[in-house]
Amino acid sequence: MFAKSIVLSDAFLDMPATARCLYFTLNMVADDDGFVDSPKAIMRQCMASEDDLKILIAKFFLIPFDSGIVVIRHWRINNYLRSDRYTETKYLNEKSTLEVEKTGAYKCNQPVKVAETPQRVPLTERVPKNDIERVEKEYALNYQQLYERGVVKSEKPIVNWAQSRKLTKDCIEKYGLEKILDAVRRSIDNKFIVSKGYVLTTILSAGMLAQLINATDGRIDNDSDVGEVDF
């Protein structure tokens, strides 16, 4: 369970989607006291980054310990377990440093070293680190154009990045990077794709991607103007 007061707060929603996804995943694997002993392994499994983990700590959604263990600060707000179903954490040394505030949140009685929140450079303004990011940058630049033209209303695309990155990787392996980049460039002129909110997974879906790759004039099914799109 997740408390709306936590996951719908401005502090939570201001974080990158990857950091939010990491938070949800950590909640799913935590023990009955909210402790997670391998946060970095979970981070890699959900395709989050070290920066996402640092953000969760810097914003006090997680409390870290020198042992590498983390505890979810609002665990008792998010969850309630009956006493007959509760199993105490085995990380008793770490638990002994915590107290429970009146709100139900954990508070650490020892100083916590908080890494500085990294300043992320938008993908549209930096060199991509790999082929997947090259595709994502091309998509992001197109989306930015559509937003500036008022075609889409949301400033940032709503994307399940874990799902789209796996799909992007599979498509690159099947068709090659240049064909995928060319297809994404053409997709901004595709009326159907734009009408669906210009979503990367729509562009890379099997049928649509085949049309884009096989197109010779850079425009598909674009016989009328593109209207404004609501999410």
C-alpha cells in the first residue's frame, strides 16, 4: 500500500520518474519494518541510476545506514501489518537508531550523511551515453517541438522508461540504430502517432515501426493537419 499523502505530494512528484519507480520497487521488496538490504541491486533491476537513489535519500524518502542498508522513512504510513502477521527485521542495529515520529515516519537519531542532489543535465542538452539514449534524445527533441507548437499539452512526455528502453534495445538489435533513428525522426509527421500523444512505445510498436522504416518520403498518413492533443 502507498499513502496518497506521500506519493501524491509535490516533493514526490517533482522527482524523476525513474526515482519514483525505484521508490515503489523498494517498498515492494522491503521487510516488515521497511528495511532493504540491497538497494543498489534493486536499483539496477528497475533500470534506475545511482542518482535516483541519491535523490530519494536527499529528499528524505529513504534513510541510509553505513552498512549499505536503507529504510523507507514513511513505511509505517504506507503500510499496516497485524501483529500476528508481523516479523521483525533482522537489522536490529540499524533499527535501534530510529524512533517513530507522531506522524508515523521514522526519524534517525544519528547524523545521516546526505549526498548532494545531482544537477541533471537534460538529455536534449547533452551528448547521449549510448545508443538507447541517442534514440531517446531524438524522440525528446521531437516531443519538445510538439509542445512548443501547442500540439501536446504536457511539458514532459509520460513514458514508462523501463518498458520503452527494453523495447528500444530490442528494436536496435533487430533493425540497427540508424533505421530506428530515421524512423523516430519521421514519426513527428505521423498524424496517428501524434494524435495518440506522441508516445515512444507507440512509435516503436511493431506495425508502426515497420511503416516508418519502409516510408520513402518521410510522411505517412498525413493528409490533414495535426490537431491539439490531450493526455
